Amino acid sequence: MDRIALAAGALYVIVLLRAGGTFAVGWLAGAGARRGRFAGLASSERFRRAERAIQRWGAPVVAVSFLTVGFQTAVNFLAGSMRMPLPRYLPALFVGGAAWALIYATAGIGVLEVLGRLFAERTVFGVSAVVALLLLVCGVVVHRRRRAARPSGDTTADAS
């Protein structure tokens, strides 16, 4: 139990720094955009309505974004660039970050223990599990890159 608490605590500090830093970078980028070329867009009524909606209702989205993969950075950056007030953002950051840290600490330690037992008791299975995991990750990366490189009108690859 001490390992989980230590891992969760370390991950919590990491996620607070990372997400809070992303929010701060978004805040600075939004401030720069409001003074630069996009000042006209940022002063439009449509933009202001969107900004007010994010400022008011964005906190639940920020908290839930920590339960997703690849979405949390965009949400934290957008919350910063749209100037979500800190009294709304920080509670969402603390709650969502805690959930993220606990999930990754418990699941991460569980996976490491299983892999450790596999390597200790059945080395061939342990090596096979790591190789399979690496092949899966490489396959996902290659698939995403190919899909991103494909022209939007190309449907021949989807038909097969």
C-alpha cells in the first residue's frame, strides 16, 4: 500500500505541474493572440460567447479530461487560452489530477508486478509480453501516421 501511495503522490505532483503549466502556456498564448493578429477575432461576439461558456462550464470538462488519453493537454491549454478563472480551474485540476494519479498508480504498479512475476517465474513469457506490447504500440503509431497522411478524400483504404 505504501508503494501505491508514494507512486500516486509523485504522479499527482507531476500532473499538477504538467497540467498547470499547460494552462499557464495557454493563458499566455491567449493573451498574445488578443493583442496580435487575432485581436479582431477575439473581440467578436461569437468568440466572447464561447469564452464565457468555457469560463462557466469548463471545469467539469477539465476534471473529466484526466480520464482520457491525449485530450487533457488540449483541454488544459484551451482552458488557459480562454481565460478560465482560477477559482473554477484549480478545483477541477485537483480533482481530475487526483483521479488520474490514482488510476495510473494502481494500474501501473499492477502491470509492473505482473511483468516482474513473469520475468522471475517465466522469463520467456515476460519477454514475449514486452515484445507484444512494443509491437502493439508500434502498430498503433504506424496506423495513426498512415491515417493522418492519407488525403481526406481517399476512401479506398477504408473500403478494404
